[in-house]
Amino acid sequence: PVPATERAGQAVPASALTPEYLEGTWCFAFTDLGKGNREEQGIEYVFNADGTLTYQRNPTSEEMDPGSYEIDGGMVDLRPMFMVFDLRIDSVEDDEFVLKGMGRHYFIRGVCPE
């Protein structure tokens, strides 16, 4: 039998994080700061295949601000939101990706729950 962890979500290589994969709406759900510390985020991002994006200023904002992203090997540059530290691609699954840098940042495909 295959362990449940292997069946549940097949992790794909970091190279799977492409503009085509990212295109659409994602929820920056939470940041895992380690040692059981989790910071809820609930901020919506909309990625475009051309390297541009829009994102909510905060979870209650109706307004979307412009930004951009660049994927370079195993790194992702999200501007202007994460300009202060480097983000490494930690994992990529069908509907979730995790970026690592000052914690692990979880993005889930689709709009954030109310």
C-alpha cells in the first residue's frame, strides 16, 4: 500500500512553478513561522502570465494594487510585497505552492474564504 502522504498530493519539482501554472487567482493563506507559530494572511493575488500581478493591500481591502513577479530557477521575486527577503520555492502541488523566506508562505489556488 502507498502511504497516505504520497497519495494525497504529488509534489512536483520547483521547475513546475511557471507563469502558466501561476496564472489566475490565488489566496496567500498563511505564513508558518515555525515552532507552531502561524500567521493568518487571507490576501488575494491574481497572477498574469506576463509577469504582472495584482494583490489586496490587506484581507479586508476591496482594492487591488499592481505588482510583478519573476521566477529565476528555484527563486521567486514578488514585488513590491516581498522585496525585503529572497523567496525560495519550497514546494509545488496541483493547487498549492509554498515559498520559503522568513517563514513558509502558503498560497492556495482560488479566492480566499470569507
